[in-house]
Amino acid sequence: MLMIAECSSQVRQWATAVLANDPAIRRTQYMSGVGHHMWNGLDDNNDRAVAVITAFLQDKPAPLPNYPTRDGIPTFLRDHE
């Protein structure tokens, strides 16, 4: 699983490069509104991060859509510039 926080364009490019080149990644969870630190205690960010990780570890469906997908990387990067 790859978790991507809503952060700088450079970090999104690094994360999507990993997604594009690592076939072992089966789930991608984009944490909108989180910023650079997923565990920041703001709003419900900690709860959302816990839910995503717990579902993955328990091999349960993800609480967020699988986004971005490998095919959707160009759109993901373009829409968040």
C-alpha cells in the first residue's frame, strides 16, 4: 500500500514514481486535506490514517478509493499542480 498525503507537487511526483515502477503496490490511498504530516492531530486526520492502515493490515476493503491508479498518474499530477 502507498499512502499519499496532500502536499507539495514534488512529493506527489516522488510518490507516483514509486507507484508507476513497483508492481507490488496494490492499493493507493490519497489522504486529501492532510498536508505533509498524516499524523498531525488536526481534524480527523489521525482517524483516517488509522482506518486506512488497519484495513490494509486486516486485508479488508479500503475506506478510501484506490486513487491514484497507475493509469491515472498523469491526471492525478495534472489536477493537483
